[in-house]
Amino acid sequence: MDSDISEAIKAGKVSIVANVILTIVKGIAGIAANSTALIADSLHSMVDILSSAAVWIGIKIAETPPDKEHPYGHFKAESLAELAVGIAIIFTAILIMYDAVNELISGRSPEFEIYALAAAVFSAVVNEALARYKISVGVRTKSSSLIAEGKHSRTDVIASVAVVLGFLLVYIGYWWADAVVAMGIAVLILEIGGEILKNAIDVLMDRLDPEFAFKVTSYVEGIRGVESVNFVGVRGTWRHKIVEVHFTVSPGSSAEDIEAIIKRIEDIKKEIPEIKEIIPVVRVSKKISKVAIPVDENGNYTGDLNAPFFEIRDLKKGTKMKIVNEYREAERRKGYLIAEMLKNVGVDCIVLSKVGEGAKSHFKNAGITVKLSEEKDIEKIIKSLDLS
Ligand SMILES: [Zn+2]
């Protein structure tokens, strides 16, 4: 295993062990001294263990490879676990709130016990040490989740310092301080629960982050031959994403062109590592931009491949030009040769009065649509194309 990863995992384990100790110490001291704030802070430490555990379980579950019945993998099981943990955490916050309000209503206040004060100070010191440790390992191993955890431990320091202040305030006569501190901690816990819940719901709802969609869209649109991106969808978690992208290629694209584009699209996995799978869906643009019309020396429509010239109409620019049909006399592979010639000048549509199956498939392979028309007037032919 990568040494960076094992160091980050070790930091996670240290943090869990420390929080277990803090939960027990604060829990016992809080109950003995009758301090809602200290009990709340103990539950806070427990909630932190649960939320780290949810991440851990998630990583383990996400490792389970896809199987026949779960072709997209098992990442939603992680979200279901988070959903349960999130609800439990929010419930804890509500419980603390309820206790604190009761404490206020009944005018209760904790006894000032030196061991309770010591437990809160101990918690603040341990959390500060944890914060420094996790942030430094996080920076060294470039683990953003560990840095986030470290910052969270700073919040834990503030919570424990608040408990200490609450005790001191109660000691000098402000009996309500303990309940108020407990409420503040309940709000912190509520935030943790809300965050976990939101994350789980985002994954379950296949939410697409606009910034992520923009990254994928600009990557795919940057590939030569891609005309536009029409749809980006994502399934999975922030670590493990399955992306579906629909894109349009220009009408002249061959099967080989599309193959090459798809290869380039798959390279996005190197650029955005959380993308584990990308599903490209190709659409060939139906928009006609350049039409070839077979004409004779006088510029009249002939409707067949024996015509001496092709009139090339650029519908976007509104220009026209005439090219010589070099292959009108060809005895073999005439359809193929003409299709390639027209493809090279960017033609994506040809108008004929009739076409054989062989020639038709050559045009199709060259990305050229065949339109049938018996109309003599070229302007009318063009008009009918515009309408389609
Ligand atoms: Zn916390």
C-alpha cells in the first residue's frame, strides 16, 4: 500500500481512539456533575466517531466491485449508511436541545466539580493536538479529507473551551450558562448531521455539481471532431464517479474518427481521477452544412454520379462553387471515390434522383447523407433541404 495512504489511515485510527477516550471521560464526568453541556460534548465526540466510521464503511463498501445485479457498483449502500448515521446525529442534537431547554425551565445547574472542569480542559487539549496532527499529515499526504477532519477538530476545541467557560460562569453565579453552552454544541452537532445527510441525498439523487459538469463539458468539447456536448450525467460519490456524456460529432465523421474521439474521452480518467468510468454516447449531427449537387456543363441538375461537375453549396456561409467530378468515368469503386472526394471538401449531403445500395453505403461511411430529389430547380432543392 502507498505509504501516504497508510499514514492517512493511521491518522484516522488515532483520531477514532482519541475520540472514544474523550467520549467516555466526558460522559462519566458529565453525568456525575450533572452538566448538560459536558454530556452534550461527550455525545459530540461520539458523533464524530460515527461520522468517521461512516466514511470508513463507505470506503470499504465502495471497494466491492460491481456484480451482475449491481452493474454500477455498490456506492449507494454507502449513502444509505450515511443516511442512517445522519438521521441518528440529528436525533442526538434534538435530544441535547430538549435537555438544555429542560435545564433552563427547571432552573437546574451543574455542581461545580473540579474533575468535570478537568475533563473539559483535557478534551480541549486533546482536540487541539488532534487538529494539528491531522492537518500536518493531511498537508503532507495531500489528503483533503484529512485536512477537513483536522479543521473539524478545531471546532471540537472551541466546543470544549465553551464547556470550560460555561463551568466558570456557573461558578460565579450565571446558572443558565451550562444549558446555553449545551445548545451551542447541539447546533454544531446538527451541522455535522446535516452535512452527512446532504452528501447522502446528493449521491442518491445523482446530483450533478455544475462545476464538475463544466469541467467534463469543456474537456470533451476541446477534442477535435466534437461539435457539442448535449448531456452530462453522473452517478457515484465524490471519490468514485461514473459519468455519462452525450456528444455530437460533425456529419463528416467516420467510424474511425468516432473511435479516436472516444479514446480521447476515456483519457479524462487520468485528468479527473474520481472518474472511474465514462460512458460516451455519440450522436451524428443532422445539420447539413455543405451540399453537393451533380450538374451538367450548363449548371442544370442531373441527379446522378455521371455528372461532369458538382455544385457545392455552403449553407452556413451562403456561398457556392463548382468542382469537377474527377471520377465520372471511373469503372470501379465509383461511389467510393466520389464519396471520398466530396468528404475531403467538407460535404455532408448529396442530392441525387436515384442511388444504388453500394454507393449509398459509401456515402454513409463518409458521413454524407443522401437526399433524393426529382426537382429540376436547384434553388427549390436547397429550400427543401433547409426545411428538413
Ligand atoms: Zn466534532
